[in-house]
Amino acid sequence: MSNILKVTTPTTGYDNNAIRQNSPQQAEDMSIKNPVDPNRVGRADGRNQADNKHDAAQKGISYESNFGNFVQSLKDLPKLQDVMTKMVFGGMANVVESGIGKGTAEEIQALFQMLHMSPDKLAEFMKNQMTGANRLQGPLFDMLRQVMDEATTVELKAGILDFLKKYNDMSSGKHLLQNIKDSLKEMEGYMFRNDREGLQRLAAKLRPYSMQANEANVRLLKGEIIPYLGRYISETRDMGRIRDLVSLLALNTSRYESGNIDNVIQAFQRLMDFPGFQKHFAGMTAADFKAMLMNVDFDRAAGKMPWADSLLNIMQAGIKGEAGVENREAFMNIMKAMLVNESVYMPVMHAMIPAILDGVPMFAEMWVDPDEESGNPGSTERGIKLLIKFDMKDVGFFDMMMYYEKGKMDMMIHYPEELKEHESDIREGIRKIMSRNHLDLEYLAVEQGKESIPVSAAFPKIFERRNSVNVTI
């Protein structure tokens, strides 16, 4: 197995860690870039509007596309680690001191109690985190991935993607219905009393979440609630926040309807028309498949954990300003970073791991590519590539990059300057850990970390459009 841990040069400007303070300056070009043309109207600064688009096209990225917007978001992304370490290391003391409500204070206390763990519990915690990072897992999706690899027709691949979309909507049904109810509740605050009472009566008819209730709830939403809101906007000419909420309601209703179990079964049946699919699912009928889905606990399958729900509740309060106006931006930065890391354009799995390990606060982020190329010319072998960044209070910041393939491991670790005299101990400790877990450590680099490894350098595929659908809506 070749050593593939040599990181590539990161895409300039798209990773905060890639900035160099002492980069050589280029000589200033004194030539005229945009001579004035009196025969046409130009911009106020005299530059051609098309210049920026041309430059972007030269770099292979269109900022008018969804993928281009994703890349731009990465460029402007606040560093999640900087914000989270301050909160975890300080026990959110700055938030508590800002005069938060009793409920949020209790939520913070409960969260930090859940984060206390031993090394053994930390290993289980990390495993659950990575399990929850990928909802489409298990034997069913292993076979679907195999069918995708073997598929020779665009129709079969499109059918699998359509099935996965509907499955994803179905597994998110509980969450989508809650979003719908929350949107309706928020709309009430923008309506006149009589209209508000009418909406409340309609919303009260929505049934609690269950697969069987999906069809009745969709019928109520599309047949009564959304038309009622449409008439309200038409009569009052209200073009403010409530109109935005109606658009969001329509989107969530569309996804909620798409996730009806009968729609998922129909998508499965259409796939059974393809011999390449039937080969792997021979003997499974639509009735068998439906019975299997009816018995799935989607919250458990998604790896949902109490600490994550607690953190989200605290973040929601923080974004609303309940944890102090001065802390609102920090909570917004956490939310932005999490949303970008969970984007459909991110080709690697991401997980965040806050913990208090034997009394020592720490925060880690992990990026995993479970389908990394081996690096050998012409090889079809695939392995697992990981980048782990963690910061421990009073210890320092570590970077770890690993590649695993068939029981063999390549590894590189950057340790904080304060541990320089313990480098040999770090090497010996890593070798013992690998041996204890029956892993053959083929390559090990232990270095004092002067710069953090940029994510874009460890996983250059993040910026390769061939790994993403690049469209504009």
C-alpha cells in the first residue's frame, strides 16, 4: 500500500487554514486593464461586468451554480472549531453570565453532564456519531451501492436516485411534519384574530406522525390549509414574512407527500423491472419490502442522540438572542458551519465530537471518505481516509490524517509544540494502539504541528465538480 498521506496544495482562498502570512507579493502591473469605451455604458468603477465571470470560468467554477455557491460558502465559512472550543472549554460560561432564561440554563447543565465520559465511552460515542452521519446504511444500501457500481444504463441509476430521494423524505417524515406545524404556529403571530383562529382550527386537524397518517395530513394541507393561507394573502396583500413561511410550508408539504410509503414502494417496484436490480433483490416482493419499512425506527436508524437534541435546543435559543445578543453571532457561525459541512455537495462524511474526557474538555471534528482511491497507478482498490482535528484544554491542538486499507494503516499526526519532548512517547503509544487493534502500521509520521492541515488539502475532491451535481435552479 503506497503512502497517500501527502496532502495536495489546497485550493487558494477556500480554506481559512490555507492562508499564508508571508506569501511573496507579485510586482504591480501598471498596464491599463479597462480602457473607457465611450460607445457603451460601463460599471461605475469602469470595469467589465463579465470579467469576474470569465475569471471564475477559467478556474472551473461557476458561482451562478449551486455548487459554486457551496464553494463560496466554504470560502466565507467561520471556523467551527474556534467557536466550539471556546464554548466547551469554558462550559458556556459567557452564555450563562449573559442572563439566559432558566430553561436554557438547565439545558446547558444537562448537556455538559451528558458529555462527561471515559475513553471507552468516547469510542462508542464516536462510533455512534459516524453512524448517524450516514442515514443510508445497512445491507439494503450496501446492495444499492453495488447495483449503482454495476449499472450500465442511465435509467437504472436515475431510478435508484429517485428511490433514495423518496426514502430520504419518508425517513424524515416526523421531522418534516414538525416543521410544518412550527411554520403554521409562527404564521399565527402575523395574522388578524379571526383569520388566526381559522388557521388554528385547521391545524388542529393534523394527525400525529405515523406512516398511516401521511395521506390524510397531505390531503388536509393541500386541500384546505394552503388554499386558506393563499386566500388570506390575496385578501390582505400581506407580502411580508407570512408569505415566506407559506413558501416554506409548500416545500415541506411537497417533501412530506413524496415520503408517503406507497410512493417509496412504487419506486422500488419500478426498479424491479431492471434485470441488474432484480439480480440482487430476487425473491423480495413489494409486500415484503413494505413490511420491512413499517418496522424501521427511523430516529434510531439515523443515529439520533440526546446530546445532539440538547445542543440544537441551546443553539435555537442562542440564535433567537435568548443567550445574550453578544453571543448571537457565535451561535449563527456554528449553525452556518454545520449546514455547510452537511451539504449535499460535501463528498465526505463529517462529524463533530464535543466531550469532557476524564474531566478534560475537548472538541474534535472528523472527516471521513469511505471510498478513497488507493493512490497506486491503475489500481481499483479503495480504502478509508480520515482527517481528525481535536483540541484538548491545557494540552493543545492535534491534526491526525489516516488511510486504512485491508488491515494496513498509514498515519500522520501533528502534535502541539508543548509536547515536543514527548514525541518518542507519542510514537510508541500509537504503535501500541495499532498493535492492540491488530492493524499493520506501514507508515507513521509524527511531527510538531506548525500549521493545521486544510480540509481542502486532505480531500481535494471537495472542489472537484465531477463529484457533484452542478446545476442552477
